[in-house]
Amino acid sequence: QVQLDESGGGSVQAGGSLRLSCAASGRTFSSYSMGWFRRPPGKEREFVAAISWTGGSTAYADSVKGRFTISRDNAKNTVVHLQMHSLTPEDTAIYYCAEGSVGGVSSSPSHFTSWGQGTQVTVSS
């Protein structure tokens, strides 16, 4: 069973940047996609970004395209990053890292089997 630990959340003013990281442990090699989802206050969980197991393919929600970048490092244990720029109050949410059940990218939560505890991102205007 893989364990996912997110870090890097915090509070930032609109226009600022944050970098989230997710460290996967419990397995020495991951051949699965990884993704980031978020749950804004009072709203349902939504897809943010995903990356294939090789890192060669990525997918983004329309709301974050051009502002967020997902990347991964499989060198030792899998580490996934989400670089966020030009943040707006609408990006305020709990951000969750997830490991997919397939190697290719997917935006569907049903294709992700392991989830982290989440990290809070708060963007003030």
C-alpha cells in the first residue's frame, strides 16, 4: 500500500505562487500515473492535473492551464510536484495528491486508488 504525503500548502496573496510536493512511500517504483485534485470550500472535489508514470504526458483542468505545472521525479521514490503561479482566491482549496491505477493520464477520480491527506492552500485577495 503506497502512502502519499503532501507538503507545501499555505497562505498567499493573489498573484503569488506556491509549490506543492507529494512524496510516495511504501513502494520502490511506481509505474502509475499521479494526479492532483482539490476541494474548494463548500464544493465537490475537482481534478487539477495529472501526469503519466513516465512524465511524458500531462493533463490539466481548464481553470489552471497556463498557471499550474505538474512534474514528477521517479529517481528513487516517486515525488510529484505542482507548481502554481498567478494564484487567485478561486484556487483556495484543500489539495490532494493521488496515485492512479493506470500508467496514462486520467482526470477521473475513479482511476486513482490511493490518496493523501491533503494540504490547505489559501489565496487572499
